[in-house]
Amino acid sequence: MGILGGGGFTLPVVSEVEVVDVSIDMTDAARSALSASMGGDEDTHVLLISAQSGGCSGYMYDMAIVEAPDASGFQIIEIDKIRVFIHNKDSVMLNGIRVDYKDSLMGGGFQIENPNASKSCGCGQSFS
Amino acid sequence: MLPSPVDADNHSVDIMSKSESPKALVFESKSSISIFSGDGPADHLNNILTGDVSKLADGGRVDALVCDSNGRVRDVLSCFGIGDEIIVLGIYENMADTRSLLTAGIPWNKDLVLYDGNDALRHFMIHGEEAMELIKLLYPEIGEFPDNKFVSIGDVIVSKNSISHGRHIDIIYRSDDDSFMSRILENSVDVGAYEEWEVVRMQSRFPSAKEVDGTHLPSDIGLGELVSLNKGCYPGQEIHARLDSRGSEKKHIVTITSYEPIALGKSRLEGGLAIEVTSATEFGDRHIALAVAPKQISKGPVLTSIGQEYEIA
């Protein structure tokens, strides 16, 4: 049977994470860079921003342009005809973020400022 | 020199065992018990813990720390691979924070669920120099097993804590299975009370929630061995790597005994060095405590700045 097997052995789930309505801000530079990255695929693709455990500060951001996933569980924010998907699981951590874009050879690219973060890693990808 | 308090290793006070029982004591631990199930729990835990959990296989055990981004210890977790699931033992008082941390960072596209195992499972500890002898008394069929594995005897799993060199054994079993308690009774082995565990753990410098409170570095409280500096990023890794490269571990955990009550908190010793007493309790006509102390404090008798005599072990 094993310690976790057998009939009549059920376990309660540890409570789900809190969900809030997400709002985000995006700078003009980020809008332009994102629009260029989309390459006209705004109808079929979305920007998916997420956070997950990792990095030196506890959580890491991830941004990806992906084919529109099943929208269930996501909050969808439309910015200049680009749909930004943020999952309810990440809503508390990502609510209020500001997405910026820096055009420089070193340390450039999309960057996220997060009012919920008490600390960020030097590389800017990890926060706590 | 002050006499030694109760000591599971030396069996100086016979509080647990009868006749010729091994020099080890049995306690029930009120631990936080969680079960991670679903899509890649080892990879998820590996992003959080100070030890490499990524290769945790069925029958394997990994002990590691949860630290904050300043490198301070928030919890001590023992992870047991059970098929595709992982049993996670932690410190009960830190359970809410740790569970929140473990669930908040689950990727949106991973079907990973954390279950509460506190009612379904029980956790016992055997602690002392002859812990292995005592487990063999209870389970004569058990063989040798390494620190990073556990053995299953029916629904009971038995394994060694990886930093206590065979002197601390964990036993986890289902609450609806009475086979472990039957063996305890058959062999006339008593189960110690919480107050006795407090004395034993202070003698052994075994940290509890009083030390693991988010204010101490791993090496300060004797947990430096649970930090891997080559596994990649985890919260606190930058701090731990910097401390290691600079060789600047300045504190360690010590046991203090005294005939007078030992006050919790910071106190200054004669000569100016300061210690932080994290746990303290009474034992017979004496008092015992754990303290985080500068490494330059040597063993033996010391006086506090107010003239109290402490014995540092």
C-alpha cells in the first residue's frame, strides 16, 4: 500500500493563493519594443508575464510572446492592441508592475519594476 | 565545572529507557508535514532550498534550508521521495510561512499541489549516540542504510538526519497504522515529553523554531552543512557564497549550563563579548540554554557582565 497509498487516505489541500485584479503599466519604449517583437501577430499571439520560484531573491519573472493559451485562469489586459496575459496565481505578485525597455548593449531589454518587491537581485530578474 | 545536564549520548540521566536499552531517546515531534504531488515537485523545491533536491528519487532523502534573500534561515526541511510525491517535514511553528512560500511560486502551467499531512502522518525522532541500536531493537529486520536514503517497513519510513552522523533518526508513519507504537510498547521503550526533548536538543545543539526564526545565518546555528554552494540560485545564495569566499563565519551555536536562570536575549560576558541566548529551560537544579556566540569564546566557565557563572560546552 505504501505510506501515501491505499483507500480511505485523503489529504486536505493547502489553501490556494490569493487572487487580485491586476493592473500594469507599460512605458512608451516598452510598447514600441513589444509591438516590434510581435511582428503583426497580435491577433494570434499574446504577451504572457509570469512569476515563479527561483533566482537569488525568491521569485523570477518570465515574459514570453506565445500563441494565445486557453484564457481560463488568466487576467487579460489590452495595451495598444496587444493582449497581456497574467495568471490568477501570479496576480498578487505582479499587480502594479511597470514594464520598461532599455535599449543598451549591456543590461538592456525588457525590465520590470515591481512595487510588491521588497528586494530585487542585481540582474533585475529575481525579486522577493 | 558544572555537571552535565541530561545527555542522550551519555545516558547520564535515565529518563527514557528501561533495563539495558540503547543510549538514545524517543520523542514525538510536532512537525509541519506536507506532501507535494503533481508535476515536478523536486524541480520546484530545488528553486527554493539550499540543497540539491533536483535528483531526489524514490526512497531518497534530502535535508536543506529555506532562507530569505539575506541568507537568514527561515525553516529546515527534510524531503522524502515517495514515488512521484515528496513528503516535506519542517518546523511546525514556521509552517504557515513555508507553505505560503512553497505555493506562491508554483508556475501557472504546472499542476503541482501541496497537501496538508499533519493529521494523516505522525513524526517521531530517536536521538542519541546509539540511535541506530535503538531502531534495530524496535525493527530487528532493518539493515544499514545511508544518510540520503530511507527504508520502508510496511507503512513506516525510517531515515537518518544527514548532519547528525547517525545520532538522529526520523520515523514517519500513517496515523491509522499502530505498528510503530506497538513495537515501542513491546520493547518497553518510553516516549519522552516535550520538556525532556528541549533539554536533549539543547545538549545536542539541535535548533528549533527558537533558533530558526529568520534572523540567523546557517553557520550561526550549526546548519552550514545543509548549504550547497554549487547547486545554483536559491534565495540567500549570494550571501552564503560571499560568506564562504571571505571565510567570515563569525558565530556558532553553543550549549550553556548554569545553576542560575539563563535569560533569553542578548547578554554581555566579562571581557566584552556578547552572546544571544535563543532557548533556555530548567533541568533539575540547573538551567540549560542554547546561544549564538562569537567563535572566539572558548569552552569552559565564563562570567557574565553581571557576575553570573555560565559553563559553555
